[in-house]
Amino acid sequence: MSLLIRGARVVDPASGRDAPGEVAIAAGRIVERLERPARVIDGHGLVLAPALIDLSARLREPGDEYKARLESELEAAVAGGVASLACPPDTDPPLDEPGLVDMLRRRARALSRARVYPVGALTVKLAGEQLTEMVELAAAGCVAFSQANAPLRDTQVLWRAMQYAATFGFPVWLRAEDAWLAAGGVAHDGEVATRLGLPGVPDFAETIALATALTLARATGVRLHVCRLSSAAAVDLVRAAKREGLTVSCDVAVHHLHLSDADIGDFDANCRLEPPLRSARDREALAAALADGTIDCVVSDHTPVDEDRKQLPFGEAEPGASALELLLPLVLRWAAERGLSLAEALARATSGPARVLGVEAGRIAPGAPADLVLFDPQEKWRVTREALRSQGKNTPFLGHELTGRVRATLVAGNVVYEAR
Amino acid sequence: MIALPDAEALLPGLAEALCARIGPRSAMIGLYTGGAWLAERLHAMLGLAEPLGLMDIAFYRDDYAQQGLKHDPKRTRIPFSVEGRDLLLVDDVLYTGRTVRAAMNELFDYGRPRSIALVVLADRGGRQLPICAQVVGAEVVVPETKRLRLKRDADGRLRFELEDAA
Amino acid sequence: MRPDLQLDAEGRLRHLLSIEGLPREVIERILATAESFAGVTERDIKKVPLLRGKSVFNLFFEPSTRTRTTFEIAAKRLSADVINLNIAASSQAKGESLLDTVANLSAMQADIFVVRHASSGAPYLIARHVKPHEHVINAGDGRHAHPTQGLLDLYTIRHYKGDFSPLVVAIVGDLAHSRVARSLIHGLTTLGTGEVRAIGPQTLLPTGLQALGVRVFHDIRTGLRDADVIVMLRLQNERMSGALLPSAQEYFMSYGLTAERLALAKPDAIVMHPGPMNRGVEIDSAVADGPHSVILPQVTFGIAVRMAVMSIVAGGA
């Protein structure tokens, strides 16, 4: 269907454009102009930008099919302005077989909401011992290979996995954490964990593993993407690696831009995250690094968790936060705090992740896929259970007021979400 | 304006009335806080052999469920055996009678006295329980909205004061 | 400012979850009330009718005979009915969630839950879900807090030493895993203690002790010099595995409290221990039984302190 969106403030991070204008869509792509649009959308007072690209959102399928998770979580994605998302391989069973990947992509395509890019398991069952059939998995649609939050203790296996992936040009996405140093830890090893009597994960659990991963990436030439940076020290390591010319990209989870271990308060299990929320100093370093580009993208790391897995003592609660619908307003809040322009800020959630994923979307230009989000940057709304479409109501921001709300989301030129 | 009795002036008369009641088994116990001050003065004036006992009824009050423990309780110290005693229970003001009820319950957890006589400096009527005093300094009429309190100055002199009931 | 879960809108103590967050006046009030209860223990009828008709449920998810027994004695001295629940053996084993267990007990008209749990923060979860007339007393949660122990330690120190401001208090041993130490540190700093010291090997001292107001020592001789109060912590067998310590003997060599090391403290220093003691591991028998030791009085004070805590939280609807 042909569509015209007029009167909006058009922001295209890839080109830096930020001006009022109109955007025409035909046959699923952005076009120069349209003779007779079938539909006109009025964007006055709103911002029109490329739809968000989220490099980490858990859909809980395979695993929770009986709960209609894929339906609700993809609904949440487009309600949050996310048109493309990569889902980690830690499903149940993990994405280590082409058949599972294929089924997931089919199911997602049939729902016609957001585009789903599965990330395949790097090792069989994510157990860290045996390589997966990466070529077959890539043929089935995997865009990269990862261990999600499962440890890979054997550095020999890690080396071989990177070599194998590099052979075929497959990217490897890793969260850097030394499993021995992190063992048993549920919070950042610092003053807050000491006061609360919680076993801690020291920040050098991240930097030691990161140094290992960067060294192996250098040796193998693999395209490495480091997931969920959590500490100032890790930021320094990445900055140094990039300066010496290493091809490495990295992301940060949106919660780590806004929260620190102090937000755990009286053992709020909604703040039980992996990696853990670290100190205020670490938070500041992450927010600054995303602003100056050392960190390439921000992700939601959406992890819906049922209430009864969160209503437990902090250390026993399942880690993760529901975040797809909060990504946009939290990115806007970060941008306001750092004094960044809308284009610069949105780049971290659009053109930046597009580059990492290697997809066409994430920009507004003739010929580009019409994946767009129309949002009101001033609209305030309260995060309530009812307001969230995701089945995961586990967010530290429950009850909080956020600014920035999606009015419409388009994927391949189709309006897949429209606010009532 | 209600005319309050002169506490100091009442003491000699009270001591004289008590003299007649003192025997070989007598012992005195004052109730915190006003009753304790009064008992200290009377105990000295009467030159009693047994040391003075001081009691806090915080743990025996009947309003715990509504009010909780209202203030820091003092420590009850009864430095003699209660068993078989003729006790002189001393309090400053007798009103509803609930304080005395609590005091007697507490006393019986210490042992079985032979007798208990209640000594008060002021009786303001308004009893809610069947309690009466054997020795009274003065009767005072106090409106329901006020509380009659005994105060002790820096130099140890006792006087009555009216306060608004909370 | 997030309201403290322990205090009600009028600032009265509704639950006792941790000494951290308690205003000084509340701590002072508990200690003063405990003082009056000490008198009750000395009479023939060691009971007062304060909690008559109330039910105290001992919810011990972590086994403990000592602490449970003192809570039971304290509750009975307040004339309360006591029900002991050894959860480890029953519902948890059947997979019942913590909140479901509490909800079931609540349906049986409980007034006070005394909770001990292996996970830090468990009593907070419970306190957020109990009914308005129900009260939670933390009897120890993971490594986080053991507030009644902290209070009885404060009571003991006040009993023997009076004013806290000139005191040097040294806590020796495995602070990293100790809820007793954490509670005591919070109590000592709130009451304005002169200096709080931690003595132990790096492996047993947690990160960020200085931020809690504690001076760290790795040498026991320097740490004990001129101390007024020495609190010895129990060293658990598990610490010998997990690469924290090589052996009990080596620990005693460097950190055991011997008479010779005790002599470095003030001549009238007192020695405390939350118990149970490992003789010959953290403390020499001669010291444990010697004139400086107040370890047994601590136990007696513990009953009065727990009576005070229960009567303060349960009072007033």
C-alpha cells in the first residue's frame, strides 16, 4: 500500500538530517515522491525516524509456545517502535539446530510484526564444549553466533569457535564474563553488595574475559561484537582496542545507562540483571561511552520473567528486565542528560545496530526499507502492568513516568502498530 | 481556674496517717514516675527499715494492644521479698484505677503479700474499676479534658500541674 | 526518599529487618526497654502478660537451635504462644514458594513471624506481603543482617562500657560472610562509636568496608592495640574449602585470640563472641573462659533484647 507521512519532524541519524518534511512509501520501500497515496498519516508534533533496531530481545520461543509469547513479545516490540530485533540463542531448547531456527523465523514472519534475526548458539546446547553447525545455522537464518549468558570456560574451545566463525565470515557476539570469578555472584562486588550481604561479581570478571576475547579476536580475525558492557574498566579496554585498529563493536543494555547497584534498594528483584548493575561511576562511564561512540549501540536486552520467578529473595530471583517498550523513552532520557541531538542519540538504536547486523534498514533514504517509527517525544506516560503489552511486567521502572511514546510503527511499509 | 492542692503541704499529714499503718512486715513500693518521687519522700520521712521498691507497670497495662509500649519503661526493682508483706503501694494521682489494677497484677507475680494498702496524694474520682485508696492526701475535681500530674522541681520540691489530656 | 519498610508512617518500629536504617532513638529505645526486661528474668515468675493471646511463628528456613530457642524463651516470657516451623523439612522441600508458605501461616492468625533464611533479603520480601497487623523479625538472612544479635551486642557493650563515643571496638574474623558483623557495624556507627576496626585476612574481608566507617587491619597485633571491645567471629568449616583459607591451624596462628594478643588491648577490655565458639580456631579456651570474656552474659542479654524487640513491634494495632 502506498503511504505518505507528512508534517512530521524527520530525523535520519545516518545522514544527520533533522528537519520537517514528508516521507513517501510504496511497495515496502521509501520513495522520492508519490502521485496518489492510498493513505496519508498526519505527523504534526511528532518525530519520524527509522524504526529501532534492537540487538537483544528475548521472545521466549522456542520454550514458551503455550503462553503465546512470540505474539505478545513481538506486539511489545512494535509498540516500542522496534521493527527489527535479534534474539539470543538461550531459548529452550537453545538455537543450536537449523530446524529450530527455521521454525522461529517462519512463526515470526507469519505474525507480520517485527523482523526477527535469530542469533545462533556458538556451542552445542550452549555448553561450551562442541562447535555448532554454524554454516547450516547461518543458512537457516542466523546472523551471528553467541553464548548468550552461558559461560564458555575452555579458552581452547573459544579460540577454535572464533577461528571457525572467522573462516566463513560469521560474527561472534560475546558477553565478557569470567565464569570462575563470577561464580555465585548476583550483584556488583562493591559497597552496596557488601551492605546487602549479596555475593558479588567483581568488575575484573568482565575485564579479564574481555581481554581474552579481544586477544583471540586479534589472533583469529573474527568479527567480534561485545555484548552488554557493564564497567568503566571494560569501556577503557574497548576504547584502547578500537584505537589500535581492531574491528570490534559493542553494545550496552539500556538499563545500565540509568541504574546503578544503589537502585537495588531493599532487595528489589527487578534490579537483578545480568550483567549486574554496577557503581554510579561505571554507569557514568557507560553513558559517556555510548555518547562518544566507543559503545556502538544500545539494546533493550528484553527478558520477560514471570512474577513468581521475581517474587523471590534477590539472589534466587531470575535475572532480567522487560524492556522493549521502554527502549525509546529511556534512550531519549539518556540523550537529554548528555545534551545530545535527537539524530546522534537515535543513531545508537538505528544506524549503529544496522551496521552491526549488516542490514539495510535503519535509515531514511529513497530505496531503503520502509521501517519507520512515528513518536511523540514529549508525551508522558506511566509504566503500569496494563500499559505493557509484553507478558513480562518485570521492570525497575514499574510505576515510573517516562517521556516519549510511539504513535505508529511501520515495517516494510505496513503499519504494524498504531496507538489508539 | 481550678485550685490545685499544695503537694508539699500535704506530705506531713500523709506521713502521719501512714505512721499508724506501719508494722514489722511493712514495706513501701512507689509507682513511676510521680508515685516514685512521692514514695522517696515518704520513705525518708517515715524512716522505714526496708529499702524502697520502685515499680513500672508498663508490661501490665491493659492498653498495650491499642497504644503499644508508650515510652521507655523503667526497670522495676523490689529489693525485698513480697511474700507475706504488708505493702504500702504509693502513687501520685488516683483516677480510673487501671494503673493500680496493673500494679497489683505485677505485684502478685513477685509473690503473695499479706495485704496491700493504697496511698495517693490526690484522688480525682472518675473510677472505672472497683478500686479505692486507704490513705488520701486530698480530693480534687479535675475536668475530663485535663490530666493531673505531679512535678518535681530541680530542688526536689513537689507540685501539682494540670495538662491537657492527649 | 524511599520510606523505610521497618517503620510505620509515625516512625514506630513495625518490623525489625536490619539495624541499618533505624534512627538512633529507635535503637536507644530498644536497649532501654531490654534493660527493664532484664529485671523480669530475675524474678520467680519470669513472665509478663504483654503478648498474651498473640502467636509467634518461628520460621526457620535455615536450621538453628540456639537462636530459635532464645526467641522461643523470649516469646514465652511475654506470655505469647510459640509455634516452631522447621521449614527445611516440609513445605520448601515440596517446592512451595516462600510467599505461599507465609500466606498459609498468615491464614492461621499469626502475629509475629521470626524469620531465618539463607538468602539475603528474604525477610524484606515477606514484610512486603504480610497483613498490617503482622510483624516480621529478622533472625538472620544470608550474609545481610542479624539485627537482634547486633542489638544484644550493643546492649552488652553498653552494660560493661557505658558511653560508645570513646570506645575502640575490634571485630575479628570472617566479616565477608558475617551478618552478625554487618549488623553490629551499623549499630556501632549509629551510636557514635569512637572507632570500629575489622581484623582479618584479605580473603575474609568484604569490599567497601571503609565506606561503612570501618578501619581495616590485616595484622591482629596492631588491630587489637588499645581496643576496649573485641568481638570474635565464628570461622565456619566451609571457609577452609573454596580457596579462602588453607587451614584452621594457620588461621589460629595469625588471627586466633590468645591471652598474649588480648594483653595488647586495654587492661579492662571485654571479649565477645556471637557463638557457637570454635575453641582453638578463633579463640583460645583460656580466653573464652577467662575474666575478660562476657560470652555467657551475652546469651542472657539476648533474651531481654528479643523480648524488647517483640514487645515494641507488636504494640499498637
